[in-house]
Amino acid sequence: MFEIISNTVAAFFTLSIFSFLYKDNPFYRFAESLLVGVSMGYAIPLVYENAFIPYVYTPIFLGHRFSLIFPAILGILYSFRFSKNLSWLARYPIVFGMGIIGMSVPMSIHSSVLVQMRSAMLPLNTINSVLIFIGTVTILLYFFFSKDHKGVYGKFTNVGVWFMMIGFGASFGYTVMARISLLIGRIQFLVGDWLGFIK
Amino acid sequence: MTEKIIAFFDKMQRVDRRVIYLIVALSIIIPLVIPFNSPTYTEEPTENIYKKIDSFAGQSNKAVLLSFFHDASTMPELFPMEVSVLRHCFERNIKVFTICFTPAAAPLVDYAINTAKENYDVKSGVDYLNFGYKPGALFLPIVLGMGEDISEAVDTDSEGRKIKNLEIMKDIKNYDDMNLVIDFSGSGSALSWVTYARAKFGANVAAGITAVMVADNYPYLQTGQLLGMFRGLKGAAEYEKLVDVFASYESDEYPNGRPFSKEVIKSIEVPITESNITYIDKDTGVVTDTGIPSNYKYKVARIGMNAQSVAHIMIIVFIILGNIGFFVTRKKNDGL
């Protein structure tokens, strides 16, 4: 019985969201607002239970690890974003966060630049390696704006444009597939779980 | 005649977009309600993940970590992947851990485990373990910490138990043992595992991603930084078939599943319309009914791919018609 009720409620809100395809309406806006509210309502106690209690309350008040008060205060400074006069205080935890991100720079360079470069320098003994070589070089030439894209140089950069267009086409094809997959998921729920037409 | 064609395309150019929505919706609903068997071809990015996980079978010092980095909005693509991987692990007696760093993913982890384990006699803390939701701010310390000692980095599981006391943690210390991380997400979060867990500790990383993100992640697959990749619903359908053909296969020769073979996967089809898991050998035409019920939840991605194929054909037809219409009406307008 519970499953029937929960599926009917979910189906109502799915159809309310889909109704936007016809035109904007109060059902759509109600479902959209409820989604935001429910997400926040769900996240707040979960974060309190899984972040605040084990990483702030328990170690400070029960474990007496008072050094943790400093990062806790730094975190509290975020809430000054809501104050007109004191919002500048929120910059300190943000700056700290930026510093942490900086730590990842060497490792990011390794995985996103060095390894990528190494694999673009393979011997040209397969069609794939030749295509990767031509694609990489011509696209890099395209993004070199200190020279006019004319004459022989322009022809090379045009090849780069073609490679990029093929890349965008592949991206778009995958995007279509993703969007259709989401629709399939919802229709599987509506037609299968809710109406029971899929066996 | 030419005028009639021009008038037809003129009309087509002005067709209400809601009519298109309706046709696309019907092209999805009909194949779902009336399913048909279409071949599922498996490809290397998915097969590599299968082979890696399968190589851990029965080894107490090897495990897989599944990171759920998504919410319900991407479930249609990612959930079948997660269920299939969990099913593979349960089927082949492979230790599996789960973790999530977003609050919205926490119930999805439980849902995936409960869906997959329904037909298996597996226990939390022995065969699988859910580390549970960990705050996103702790992503970096946890990912780096697991490279040294998992029980120190994670400390407690989703039920609040100290993980170092659990049976599943015996022989599992760090990425040397938990040697495959699969990140399921609709974003580029797999890159974070590549950057920290792989670059620093040499962990094997694979990605289960929505189709939108596939093109972005291909460079990491090509360089070998990603061991494999589930590419949207297609990847999920491929893995469902791999588990059906190999992991859940039972015979006198292979009582606990047969080893992966490229020849076998090429020659066998598993029809989704049968009520039992049935193998059809495409070369010999031999049909083998295993007698094992074919559960809907274990073939949901393959059923979805039927609808996907029909919808893609419809979209291709619309694109072709739209372009013909554009050129025909332009010719007419130029002539005016």
C-alpha cells in the first residue's frame, strides 16, 4: 500500500515537471520549489549528523581536542556572508579553501598535462596515433592567435577546426543519448513502477 | 508536384514543437511496453572493468570501492551500472565497499545495495561495507588517507561501526588491496580520483559516467589513467550482459561463473524477452535456458537501450527532414 501511495506521489510530481513542456504553470512551479525545499531539508540534518557531530561536537566537547576550535571558527566565518557590514570575514575561509586547491596543482599537471602529452608523442605506427597527432597539432595551431589564419597556415588551422567540429558532434551525440536516457528512466517509472505496464 | 513538396516541407518547418515531444515520447513508451530483442555489443572500456573486477574473485586481499557522486537526477543512467557491478561482486564473492560525498547520494547507495543483494546471501561487514556519507570537505583527506590506511581515513561505516573491527577489513589496508575505484557521477569527479588516488598511490580508477560527460573523459581513458569507462546507459547495458553471460553462468565445468572470453561474448546473445536467463549461440543457433529467472531489475538498461535506439532513429529522421526542409524552402525563398 505504501509503495502505491509513494509511487503515485512521485508520478504526480514527475507529470507536474513534464507539464512545463506544454507551458509554464503552477503545478510545475510547485514541484520545482518542493524539490529545492526537500533537498535542503534532507541535507541539513544529514550534514549535522555526519559532519558537525563526528568532526566538531564529539572531538571538541567529548574528546577535549580544543585545537579544533580554530578551524571550527574559520568555518563559522562563512555565515557572515549574510551580513552587509561583516561579509568580508567570509573571505578568510574561502582563501583557506583556495590554498588547499593549490595543493592539487602539481598532481593535476601530472594527470591532465604531462601524461596527456606523453600519450600524444607515441610512434606514428597506427591510424589512431596519426589522427591524434594531426588533431593535436592543428588544433594547437588554431589557438595560436599571434599569426593571421591565412595561406598555408590557415589551411592547417582549418583542419583543426574540422577536428573540433567532429569532437563537438560526438559530444552532442552523447548529450542527446544522455537526455533520452533520463526520459527513458522517468517513463520506465511511470509506465512500469506506477502503472504496471512493463513486466 | 514540386509545389506540393515545398508546401509539405513548409508545413513541416512550422510544426509545433509539442508534436515532436509527443512523437519522441511515443517512440520511447512503445518499445518499453512491447519489448523486443536487440543485440548488445560490448566494448573494451566496459570489458576492462569487468575483467579487472573478475580478477579479484575469491581473493580476500582484493576489493573494489564504488564512489557514488550523484543524486537522483542521473539515476536512469548510473543506477543500472551500480546494481550490475554490485551483482557481479556478490555473484563472484568479491569484497565491495561503497562511499559517497554528497548528501543526496546516501539513500541511493542503500537503494543500490538493497536492489542488488536481494537474490544473494551476503552480509554487511563481511561481504560488502557501506562507508556511508562523508562530508564533501573531507574528500581530499579521505582519498589521500586511504592510500595509507583505510580504517584510519574512514574510521566508521554508515551504521557507526568502527571499520577496523569488521571482518571485511581483514587483509584490506590501502589501495594496494582495494585496488579498483569506480566513480559513478554525472560530473568530472572521476578526475579527482585520477589526480589523487592514481597519481600518488597508483590506484586503478574507472568511471561510470552519464553520456554527457563521456567526451570529456575520453582523453583519460586513451592515456590509460582510467582503466575503463561505463558510457551512459549503453555502458550499463553492456555490463548487464557481461554479468549474465559470465558471472552468473553455472555449469559442471564452471560452477561459479565462467572466465571472460572475447569469443564467447561475441557469439552469445541474452534475449531480454525471456522469463529465464537464456543464451542463444549466434554461430550454432543453440538455445540454452538456464532456468534462472531473468529479473527485470537486472536488465533494465538493456530494455532502456531498445527505446534509446528507436528514439535515436526518430531524432535522425527529424534532423534529415529538417535539413531537407531548410534547403527546399530556402530554394523557394531564393526564387522569390
